[in-house]
Amino acid sequence: MAAYDAVVVGSGPNGLAAAIALQQAGLSVLLLEGKDQIGGGLRSQALTLPGFVHDVCSAIHPLAAGSPFFKTLPLREHGLEFLYPALAAAHPFDNGTAAALATSLEETARSLGKDQQTYLNLLKPLVKNWPALAPDVLGPLRIPRHPIDMAAFGLNALTSATFLAKRFQTQEARGLWAGMAAHSIQPLSNLTTSAIGLVLMAVGHLQGWPVPKGGSQQIANALASYFISLGGKIETGSYVTSLAQLPQSKAVLLDVTPKQLLEIAGDELSPLYRKQLQRYRYGMGVFKIDWALDGPIPFTAAACRQAGTVHLGNTLEEIAASEQASAAGRHPEKPFVLLAQQSLFDSTRAPAGKHTAWAYCHVPNGSTADMTEAIERQVERFAPGFRDLILARHTMNTAQMQAHNPNYIGGDINGGIIDLGQLYTRPVLGISPYRMSKKGVYLCSSSTPPGGGVHGMCGYHAARRALKDVFGLAIAPLSEEK
């Protein structure tokens, strides 16, 4: 007799999503977490000074708020509240101006001058169709429910960001676009780098880019609370290094990347599957800083003082050069910096009158270089006087990121590079990316489609696969209306 119907290893957003989907189907599910705190990339801690709450990994959550699966869950009833900055993101330039992504598609387009109509032509159809496309885009490769709309999206999404940028004439539109596409964490000349930029812009126009009140940990806490309310069980401090450690169950779902999978279950996988996993590629890492500040960041451009996220990189050319350098194993002097200022919109993050800030730049995988000076120089470049506000800082290089979350191999927060070769064939080319060569064992991490991001869709799709294979249960696909 199995102790549980299913065991899920790892309590990041995908592990939690998988556990919930299985428990919703009436199974008995155990969720194991190696750390003492659940959440994976969703943890929040006092990293600098007492009273300052910092997001250790993920910070801004457009995909969590827009996740087709998370939208079906009563997370607000379990303590999750999203707060929405006036502007989703801002992108400052050396001349003191800034481009910005507003919730209003038309407002954003108007701010881009000569590129107004080009922007509308590019984004308006996607914004209109995204609610219907999202369940298919954020899932494995399959016959789409809206093939014509999906084809139109794919024609743009599969291109490189630098190629698509040729449609724009203005510095503002090109810079704004480059910052969005750079979330793909790879050279902007790579095919498919347009995909993440388009999705982030579309979601921003539909709902904005929110921050969870109280910290990203609150997303994990709400998911866990809902899972437990369904009858699920969570055990922390249970670091799994072998399948033999697990209690008996009919199905096992692992929220890990191929490197850990080989360590945990390598001897029980087929030689061909092992060989494919060994060829899996990881992307650039990140160097991250959290600051406790004596006041808000004094950005020169007003738009930056209204945005939850600020992209620091000036022009498209500068951002492209930075990303290319990091991918080639070099540390750029002017790195592209992704900065979040949650405390401007969430007063629970810092003592009265004080603020937090969160930022990272891309570095070569496995880098231990200290990028503090380069990052702070970039912030000071667009916000003179920033350094005078620093009360304390906390830094993490790629090794420290991986120590915090073992899924961040070499500091890669995407669970593997999401380029054309690993977009839908992650971790291996097969009928199902979630099913392994060992019967009853599944992969549910960001190393499966659709990849990185706090959306839970990797876990949801892996759970659907396990429910069908092991338990003969077919759950209805997510409604595009939700």
C-alpha cells in the first residue's frame, strides 16, 4: 500500500502548483521542501536591517497575477493581496527622460511619438488575444485552440529582439523594447528573445505588474495555505538526494532541474534519457543586491518614481552589448540592471520613511565576481544621490544564489536557457516533456515548458500528465475565460 498517492519534491511555485492540482483531483499528496522555509524563489527575508523585508529572488509578478492556473485558485482568501504601481515599468535615458509601460495600451503608444502606430500594430492584437492564447503559450507544444492567433503571435515571438526592434524609429521605443526582451536572459540577437518581451508587455497592458503585499513569500504562503485546506501535507527540512528517501507513492513529481535530477534518480533512468539530460544547457547567472535606503531612489525621470520596475541600460545598443558580453563570459562595465522598488507601493516592506530596493544584473554562469560597484554606478547614473541613501546592502553572487535555491544552477534563475533549442524541448525532446523514462516519475520544474517565471504552469501541466498516466484521470483544460 502506498503511503501517499503522490509525492512532490520542492515547494517553489511549480511544486506548489503541482501539489494543488493533484490534491484537487482527490489524491493524497505530500509536499517535501529541503529548506526550512517554503517557497523556492518566492522567499522574503530581513536581509539587511531589522524592519526591512526583502524578496530574496523574484520580486515583481505579472505572470503570477496573470497565470491561467493561479487565477482559478482562491488565493486572496488565503492572504494574498497584489498591489499595483501606477506604471508597470520605466526605462530612463541619459538625457533625463524615460519611456514607460503603462497599463493603458494607448497611453504607452502615444508616449512613443513616431512609433505610436507601430507599437499599436504590434501589441494591440496580442493584448486582445492574450486571454485566449495564454493557456497554450504557457504550456507544452501542442495543437493550439486558436491556431490563427497563435500563428500571428509566433511570427513575432520566434524572432530575435534585435530583428523586431528594426520596426521602431525612436530611442524611447527601442530602449523600452530592449529592456523587456532582456528578461529572456540571453543575447538579444538570439531567436525567440522577442517572446518574453511581447508577453510581459501584453500582460502589463492587461493588468499591470504587481507586487505582493508583504513580500513574494506571501504568494507561496497563500498557495501552501490553500493546498493544506484541501487536505495536503507539507514537510520542510526534508532535502531529497535519492528517490529511495521518499515514502511509498504511486507518482513522484520533482521540482528540480536536470542536474539535480541526475543526482537524485540518474541510476534509475534509461541511458538515452540520462544522455539527453547531460546535454541540457544552463544560461547566464545573476548577481543580486538588496538595499535598505534612507529614502526613495531619486530618479531624475519622473516616470521612474512611479514604476515598480525600472530597467537601467539606456539604449538598445548598450543593453544588447551588455547581454552579449555576459553570455560570452565577460563582465560588462555597464551591465543591464533590473531594479524593483517595492516599498514605494507597499508600506509593509520598510520602517516609516525608509525604503527597500532590489536589483540584479546578468553575469556569466558560475561567476563569483562582485558586481556591486558596477550596479550601483548604473543606478547613480540615472538617480544622482542614490549612494547617499544607502543604509545597508546585501549581495548574492551566482554561487550564493544556487546555495539559496539549488535550482539556480550557476545562478541561472530560469532553470536552463530558454532559446530556440530549449523552448519546447526542455529538458529533452519527447512526446511529453514532463514524463521521465522511469514510470511514475515526472519533472515539474521550470526546466519544462513554459520555463521560468512565477506562474505555476510547469507544475500544473506535469500534474495533468501524471493524473492521466498513473491515475486515469483527465481534468479539463484551463478555461480561457478565467
